[in-house]
Amino acid sequence: MNNSLYDMFDNRGVRVAVICALGILALFLLVQTITLATNLGRPNTPATDTVTVQGDGQATIAPDVARISFTVQHTSATVMEAQEATTEQANDALDYVKEQGVADADIRTLSYNISPQYSYPNPCLRGEICPAYGGAPKVIGYQVSETVEVTVRDLSKVGPLLGGLGKLGVQNVNGPAFALDDATAGYNAARADAISQAKAQAKLLANQLGVRLGKIVNFSESSGGYPYPMMYGMGGGAAESKAVAPDVPAGENTYTASVSITYEIR
């Protein structure tokens, strides 16, 4: 029996397996020891002696980009004719936008639509009793529209860009929507201010209550809003050659945030 046990452990594969098993066991015991040491002194139940404070933060930041969208659309008897006319005008508008220093990466198509145009003939004369009409509407042409959005990073060029688009006869010019290129930067700054306000309130409250603040046991946050970006619209008359560059001040956007922090008190 002793010889068989010796022969078994003399086998290299068995020795490797035993060593691996002992290593895994040692690692498991080490993890359990660290976990026990970490939780030492911590109660098994949630803290009941707590105080909760609120903080409202605000950050006012000047925008660094402006977003403008415009639409080009044409209606013709065939889809091909409508597409050709729309593409030609859209390309002229895009060439102009690029001449103003807007990079390709800051130009994107929001939509491209082809819509049939219908005629609904009325079989009855005005004032007569109209029988039930079962005729199908007739397709009389097709409308092709393309909507493009551009991001302008040099805010001094926003006004001239709007004026130039008007001279090119594009439709539905909307914007500029002034914003931060990093969409989270404004809220992050407002949240940092809210946390600072909450911490100051917690210290003051602890001093008044004669207690000491412990660890944070709960945290929640909510974002607020900021003024809706200024909008600039153009109607059909904007295509006149005498159109001038509008004055479009960028202003500032205000971001708000609220936080709630719960401290353990001693």
C-alpha cells in the first residue's frame, strides 16, 4: 500500500495536479482573509444615524460651436429630374459652406426624402350633390428634399454663413443652436458645483448638531436644463440677392444640476 502511494506521488502529472490544487486553495484562503479584514468593524446592517444634504449647482459657459441645418427641395414630373435639381443646389450650398472653413467631418445629411405628389380631382361642381367618389388620386410629380446639418466652430462666421445660405435660395434654414462641443462639460461643471455646495452644507450642519461626519452611504443626482438655443429662421424671401449677414450673438448657456448626499454621523 505504501509502495502504491509512493508510486502515485512519484508520477509527475499527479504532483503537478496536487500542487495546482494547493495553490488554488491558498489563493481562496487569501481572498477570504482580505475580505474579512476589509469588513472588520463594519456593521452588518445599514447605517441608521445619518444626515442627508442637498446641493444645487450651476455653471454658465459660453458655447464653442453652432449648429445650423438647411433643406434643399425640388418638385418635378419625374424622380430623376427632381433629384438632379436638388443635388445641384445642395452641392452649391455645400461648396459654399466648405468655403467658409467648415470641415467635411462637421457636415452631415440628416435626411433625404423622395415623395410622390398627388392630385385629388373633385368630380362634383360647387353647389351640386356629390356622389360617392371612388377614383384613386393621380401622381402628378415627385418632390426630392435633402436636409443637411453643419457644425460651425468659428462663431464669427455664423452670421455670414446664414446670409450666404439665404442668397443661395435654400429652404428651412434653422439655427444657430449654440452649444458646447463636449455635450457633458456643462453638466459636469454644474454637478461639481452642486457637490461642493452639498459638502459645505453638511459641514455646517454637523457643526451645528455637534456630530462628526462619517463616510458617504448614499448619493443621487439629477440634471437640470439650460436656455433653449437661439433659433434663426428664413422664409422664401431670404433668397433675395440683397440679403445681408444677420447679427447672431452667441451669448452663454446655463447648466444646472442637483445632488443629494447622505453621510453617516457619529
